[in-house]
Amino acid sequence: MSIADQIRMASKTALEKLYRLSIEDKEIQINETKPEFEGDYTLVLFSFIKQLKKSPEQLGKEIGDHLLNNNPDLFIAYNVIKGFLNLTIKDEYWTEFLERNYSDINFGREKSTGKKVMVEYSSPNTNKPLHLGHLRNNFLGWSIAEILKANGADITKTCIVNDRGIHICKSMVSWQKYANGATPQSTGTKGDHFVGEYYVKFENDLKEQAQPIIDRILKNDFSGFAGAELDDLKKYTTALQKETNKEKIEKINDEIKELARNHTRIMAEAKEMLRKWEAGDKEVIDLWKKMNNWVYEGFDITYRRIGSDFDKIYYESNTYLLGRDIVTEGLEKNVFYTKNDGSVWIDLTADGLDEKLVMRRDGTSVYITQDIGLAEQKFNEYHPDESIYVIGDEQNYHVKVLKLIAEKMKIPGAEGIYHLSYGMVELPTGRMKSREGTVVDADDMVDEMVAIAGKHTEELGKVKDFSENELKELYDILGIGALKFFLLRVDPKKRMIFNPEESIDFHGFTGPFVQYTHARIKSILRKEAGETGHALSVEEPGVGSLLKLEKDLIVKLEQYTTIVQQAAIEHNPSVLAIYVFELAKTFNTFYTEHSVMNAESDEKKQLRLKIAAMTANVISSAMGLLGIKVPERM
């Protein structure tokens, strides 16, 4: 039990015995004492003052006296500042805590709780490489899975690969037009990059063919269009003449562009290829398999390099027919309804949303239909108590609809669906666009980060005794670590700008700063082992009173278990990133002020070595939960 929980329980007991006041644990607020006041932890009294009709000073004194008298092994002093009871913990508590835990590499991890959690992340398309946005997705998904595992959950990591659809056919059509039989092997190109190049070629052709059609439309020439499309175009062009809002004008232009794109020759070829794929045409299926395999080989290389892995991979080509039976069942239960054109919908207006299509009039599924079916399949296979979808915030509406439909259809596990939503990653130069080939490929970003890590490390001039292989490994650890830390240190819900140079500053809020602190501690411990030839003393040190910075560091270490729990509850790895940075900063402040190897006594030396050893263990553990390696030396 953490020290905060012990104080909470002792405070609850005091309130019950002194005032016969029964109160829930969550209503007892325990905070770290502010630096300007004396004490370690603070009991906030305001919520009890009105109920008990006592002044803050009187209430604080009565509870403080009770805590001191009844918990002599925990508290040594208290003071009351307005509505805050500031409590000082005995030094012996902290030294005993350190003695029990300094060598425990599993400190902060809980035993299995039996809770089953499925985490779905990555979800790439097989028409292009992974990009910077995928990196944030992968790092978040992998990290939250490990954080939940550290809290005792049984984890299944999954990925759904979007391996079918019009976007896949675009790359296939373009390859047939331009490749002349070229392959990743014949060109020396990584498979996913190779296929991605043909997707960009297709989009360039599409843009070129669409422009004359757009020009005609803007001149009110709608030849070639009929029915609903013609009605839409007339509505759009009329609106353009009246509209003054810049964003609305841009949206209308996008709608016109999309209609024009759908009337190009090359888009017709892609649609025909999709039709053949759905009909099982052997030639098309063979090409689809060949090109997808090129992409999978490329993905695997990237996943290994960034440390992503999955227990189960689903493929949309195997799941796109799922959900149809659920729609049929839903019609019988009046959860869904059929419109006059034969399409099937659900009305979610009573839930604050709107009507949603679940089956086209030709009987084919839409994405939400597949996702409902896959949700059912995943539950039947793994029976998760919680199913986490790591998906960008542009899909917030989609996941709300998925959860609502699953609940209305009483699909097992529906209540456990959780959307770990995250904001877009942008570069200092602005947004990325995959259609235009302006996205930052994940591989290119990793290569750039490793190169920057090498440049900065060499500037410090501390790796002259490293071999070439050791330097390569170190630069990989630092570069990828910097990338992960920077993308994980921000609350997932927030959008962010990624700056490669800023992310690798050895003195900033970065992964390399934390990694350097770990290597520094390991150097201290190696020096001690070299001098004494043995491990740290296991005898309890008689160190007397703790100095402030010694105590600050032990207090910070004690909080690690609570931080891991908080990160799991909030589904937020940034909680852990902020904590481990603060821990590294606290250690460096401590080390600047107090010598370890030349401590004023052998007892103090042993104490500080144990503080150092536990700090290294916690840094390694916390960074490990973020998917970041820490070097032994640098």
C-alpha cells in the first residue's frame, strides 16, 4: 500500500473514531505538501469543516493529534495552515521502504488480477508505408498495453490491417501502368515504400485527369453527370456564388473535387479492379496477394525496428463480410430499420447522434457493419473485459456509434469498448497529406532521429572508447528513444507538433536526458563494484536523519507504483513520461549537491548507493513501459 493510501486509511479511521463520520476513501484528498510549507503529505480538510461545524485550526489539531498518537511508526509532526493538515513522515519509514525495495527490479508491478484487456492499434493500409501518425498510434497502443500489464492485466495486442478496398486497387492499377514488372527486389526498395510510390503516382494521375472536369463544373458545365450527383453539383456551385466563409468555401470545393475525381478514367479503372476483386477474379487476386506481401515484408521491418508487436492480426479481407447477420437480427428486434431504397439504418438521435447507415441498398456492408461483426468475433475469441481501440480523434464519432450499436444489440463485451483517442501529429512545416506524397515515412523519421542522436552524442565527445557496433546500437537507442518519449510525453488527446531537434536535447524534457541519467547512475554503481568487489550492504543503514534531497528522492521513488496505476486508469502514458523525467531531474539535483562515492560516512555512502540503485531500476522500468531502452553507458 502506498504512503498516500496509508495516510488516507489512517485519516478515515480518525474521522470515524473522533466524530463518528463515515466517509468513502475517494472523498479523502491527500496531496504532496507544497514546497513552501513544512511537511510531506497534506490532508485537505475543507470537505469536513461544514459537516463537523469546526474551525479549520481546531479540526486540523484534533485530527493531527489523533494521527500522531495512534500511528507513531508513521508520523512525527504536523502543522495546520488554514484548511490543510500538513503531515511529516518519520525518516525511518523512508529508509525502511528503501531497504525493502532498492534491489527489486519488479517494483511498481502488480500480480495478475485476471482482468483481460485487448488493445487494438496500428491499423495500417496496405497501399503505403507507415508514417509519423502511425508512430504515435503504435507507441500509444504498445505502451498502454504494457502499462495495463504492469497493473496485472492479461493483455492481447491486436492489429486490423486494411488490406482491401479502392485505395488498395489504386496502387495495383498504377503498378500495372508504370512498373513494367518491377519489384521491390529488382529495384532495391523496401516493399511498403515500393507500393506507396505507385499510390502517389495514381493520385498524381487522378489529380491531372480531374482538373479539367473541375474547371468545367465551375463554369456550370455539368455534362456527364446525372441524377443525385447532378443535383449535388448544382447545389454546390450555387452555394459557391453566395458563400463568403473561407472554411465553408473550402469544404464545398472539396466536395466538387471528389465528384470530379470519381468521373475520371483512372478512377473507373480502380473501381473495375475492385469489382473484379470482390468477384474473385484470379488474376486480380494474385496481384493483390503479391503486392500485399511486399507491403507486409516492409511493415515487419519497421515494426521490429520500433519495437511494435501483436498477438493477433486481423485482415479486413477476412472481416468485411462480418456483421451482416447482426444487421438481420437487429431488423427483427427493431434496432435497425429499412428505408424506401432498401438501405438499412439506425436512428441514434435520441442518443445525441444522428441516423447511421449500416447496410447499403445492394446488401453490402459499410465500415461500421464490419467493425460490429469484428467486435463480436474478438469477444468470442478472447473474452476481454475491456477492448481498447487506439484510433485518431477524427474517428471519435465512429467509435461512439460502434459502442452504442454493440450495446443496443447486446453484443457481449460492448460495455468494455474504450476509445483511446489521440490528436494529430504535425511538423513545424504543417500538416501531412498522403495523397500528395508529403507524409513523413516512419522509416525516414527513425533514420533522421538516429542520425541526429549520433551528431549530438559525438558533439559531447564522451564515446571515444565505443566500438563501431556499440555506437550504432547507442545511436539507435537514443534516436528511437527520443522519438518515442517526445510522442508519448504529450497527453494523447492533444494535438502536437513534432520537432526532431528539440526531441533529442540532452538537457531538456526528453528521452535522452532520462537515458543519460540512467547511464550516469550505472557508472556510479560500476565504480563502487569495482572498488569494493562486492554488492551493496544488505544491513539496514544507521544513517540518522535524512537530508532534504535524500528524502525528496526516496519520496519520489515511493510514488512510482501510484503513477503506474494512474497511467493505467487514465489510459495515458504521458503520466509516466512526466514522472520519469521529474525523477531523473530530482536525481541530478541530488547528485550535484551530494557526493555518493565520497559521502561523509560509510553509512551515508551505502544509503546513497541504494537510492541510486533504486532510481536506476525505476527509470529502467518506467522507460520500459514506454517502450524505450536505457543504455548502461553513454
